Amino acid sequence: MKKLPRPADYFTSNYFSEVDEELCDGCGTCVERCQMGALTLVDNISHVNLDLCIGCGNCVTNCPSNARCLIKKSKEHVPPKDFEKLYTKILMKKKGFIGTLKTLGRMMLGMRI
């Protein structure tokens, strides 16, 4: 996943990492712990690339100066409640509303889909 240009688009975390620049002492612990390579040190201050950050929190839990925190994204992702809703959502994405209705109609008639 690290080789993709925007790995954050493929994960469904509702958070992203942010740093309080006044608290950051530039130790680099967060940079070492980041599994996606989203963090860099610039002038001894940690910075995050939001295209790479997946909101896992590894950088937050290991920051000795408590300069890092997770911020909730403005658009929240809520997972489907069960498998039926998950598969319906996948079908809607693949076939659209009309295609989904056609597929469900064929299923109800016992036709091959």
C-alpha cells in the first residue's frame, strides 16, 4: 500500500494525525513508527503528509512529548451493520441503482445472475 500515490484513499479510518508544533521536540520517534512513511522532520518539527496518513495512531501512542494527536475527519465513514447491507452497498457501487433493481428482480424470479 505504501507504493500507491494516495494510500489514505484506500483505508477507512475516521482520523488523521496532527502535530502541535510548539510541543514537538523533533526527536523523530513518530517518523520511525509511521508504517506508511507519512511523517517527516522539517527544521526539527514533525510534519504529516495527509495523502499518506491512514490515521492508525502509531505516531500518537509513541510520542514522548505528547505533541501528536488524532483529529476526526469531517466526513465520517460508518461501516455497514451486517453482510447483507455490505453486499448491497457493493452491488450499488458496481451496478448503480437501476442495475441493482434488475439484479434483485432476477434473483426473486430465480433467474441466473
